[in-house]
Amino acid sequence: MNKKDKRGIVVRYKARLVAQGYTQEEGIDYDEVFSPIARIEAIRLFLAYASFMNFVVYQMDVKSAFLYGKIEEEVYVCQLPGFEDPEFPDKVYKKFGFSVVKTASTPMETSMPLMKDANAEDVDVHLYRSMIGSLMYLTSSRPDIMFDVCVCVRFQVTPKVSHLHDVRRIFRYLKSQPKLGLWYPKDSPFNLEAYTDSDYTGASLDKKSITRGCQFLRSRLISWQCKKQTVVANSTTEAEYVAAANSRGKAAKDEIQVSVVGLTFYTGKNRGKDFSGRDTPLFQTMMVQAQEEGEGSAMPTVP
């Protein structure tokens, strides 16, 4: 990852955090490094826990890409008064010409599923993909458009007029509901709850079933999914079983994610110690019997 010039000479040395780098092997993945970033589910999980514990959350970001760049303008840590954009929420609508448009009550027509429509007129691929990209960004906080956006994504290779019409309808729906979002109440328990459903042969192109699910911390929505199943189900029962298995696996990952960062689910009076030795609630899968001294311990002893 060292910075080299056009002749291949190293002009700047770089360092990057590599988790469990000792597992990498020469000739396989020894030279592969990845930037540690937070998944959007982890951010929502953190915000849910912050609301549960009544934490005050601050946001910050560190920019280092242009650390060695030279600029002539003045740089301010905070935005100066008078420079805010009062029409920022309409920025995306202006980009695609939706500033003045008739709104829609639903993001997609339920009676007319999207098809390939090979004989229809083609549309600008770059415009279609740009609109899809903007909508994908919104799905991190708008689960109400998740399914519809995922359907439109499948036609990015050769989009037709009918596909663009449905994408525009999603924008018209967002125009009518600009302030919908996630709400994390403070006075709510912290129990993990998962819901799942399957749409048998819901994919119009290959007749695969669609798995849909969501995970709550009681009243706090932390993750949701809408994906095609990898195989064609032979019955509605098989599709439901596949969806249930995927939902259980996602819930298990959420439990592990919470326990790894030192947090725990609250299920009543069960309490234990976290990594700092503080008293903290435990969820059922973390409950273990205390061992008697001399029967073995995970902690090393001083001889």
C-alpha cells in the first residue's frame, strides 16, 4: 500500500490496520488489506443502544485523503452562518426534475409487476443507474421503499420505459412522504425480535421466491432485508423454511455483533460482567454456569 511514482519508486509509506493479519498467507491473500468501516446495521444498533441507555451521541469524521494537498481558500471547522442550503432536501428532486410533480400514495403499482419488456423503447442507462444509486442510499433509513428499489435494480442492464416509469413513481412517493424515517424510543425494552415472510415465485423473471425480513430491538428497527432466494422453491412450505432459516441466521449475527462490542441484551434480572468488569445485563445465550475453582478456567493463573 506504499505510494509510488510513475517509475515505481516508493515516495510515501502508508500504514493500514489489518485485523488478524497473521491468518493471511503468502501468495493467497497476503497483500490484501481492507479499510475498517462500520456497517450500516452496526450504526443503527449503536443508535438503538444509545437511546436505551440515554447516551448523548456526537458525530465526527476525520478526512485524511487530502492531508498533503495545498489549498488557497480558508477552511472552517463549522459551517458559517448564512451558508446553509435551505432547499437541501429537494436537491435530489431538482437533479432529476421532480421539483414540481404529482405525488403518489404508494411506491409501486401492485397489480402490474415489472417484466423484461424486450420490445419496449430503451432509456438512458446512465440516468437510470444514477436514479437507482440515489434510491439505494435512501434505503439505509427508509425501509418502506426497500422492496421496490430492489425490484428496479434487476433491470439496470437494459432498462426500458416501463422500468423508468416505476423508478419515477418511487420518487413521486418520496415527494409525498419526505419526513418518514426511523424512530428509536427511549422507554422500550431491549429484547431482540425477528420477523420474516416469503413471496412464493415472487420474482417475475426466474420464478424464484423472495425472502423479506426485519429485526427489532423491541420497538427499534435495526435491520431489514429483501432478497431473492438462491434456488427455486418447489412449494410455499419450502420457501417459508428458507426464509425462516435466513432470518434466524441474521438474528444470530445481531446477537454476536452486540456481544462483541461489549453490549448485551436485557432479558430480566440476569446480569453479569462486561469486558471492563462493570455490571451489565445478559441475554439467555450468554448465560453459563460458574465453574468451581480448580475445575479449569479461561483466565491464566499466576504460579
